Amino acid sequence: MKTDLTKILSISGQHGLYRYLAQARGGAIVETLSDGKRTVAGAKNRITTLADISIYTTEGEIKLQEVFLKMREVLGEAPAPGSKADAGELKALFAKAVPDYDGDRFYVSHMRKVVEWYNEILQFASFDFSDPEEEETQETEEKAE
């Protein structure tokens, strides 16, 4: 099954990633990727889809989906170093995966979050990402027929 990063959420103040299920009166109904427990993320929580996240490079920005795919090329089937890994180890990984990352604006704390998300997607979802533009084109073609 393809992973749609527009439906995978990071919620400030909450550990782990969540899958968006539906809109609720006071926020969004979500379930954890790890164990499928459902909860309501309130409107006061800062909710961000992984599709909206980019990292800084010397040339501009690169979408998180591309970062994950580049990390996958470097790591293969192995998990990324843990979020508690040494800063040097994390920098070495990103130097291989995204050699032009901007060290002045992409901090080790950001790297820790990215490897945490990478490992969670590796374990509970897939790196076969859906492309919303591609799906939209297919739907338009199907309606035209």
C-alpha cells in the first residue's frame, strides 16, 4: 500500500507520527502509526503533514519525501541511527544522503526528528509514496472517459 504523506501528521507536543482519519468538531481524528490508537488532535495543537515539511539546502529546499528516498538509497533496508545517536553520526548520514544540506539552518535537532520519522515509516508504513498530482491526473482521466 502506498504511503500518502499528506495524511501522515506530526503533532507538536506528541511523540510519533499519526495518520489523519477525519475532521472533528474540535480538531482532527487521528491514529498513531505505531499501534493504531485513535485520538482527537485538538485545534490548539500544531498539526503538520509530512508532505508540507522541507529541509534547507544550499540550493533552496528539498521536500521531506525526497529526503526519505535519498536516505533509503544510503541505508538500504537498515534503520537510520536512533534519535539519541551522536551528532557526528547524524551529520555523516545526512552528508551522504543530502550532501548539500544547509548546516546553518538544518540543525542536529532537526536531523533527530527526521531520523525518528524515517524509522517510524520504515517500521509501520512504506517508502512507496503516493503522488497526489499523479492520482489527481488519473481521476481526471477516469472522469473524462
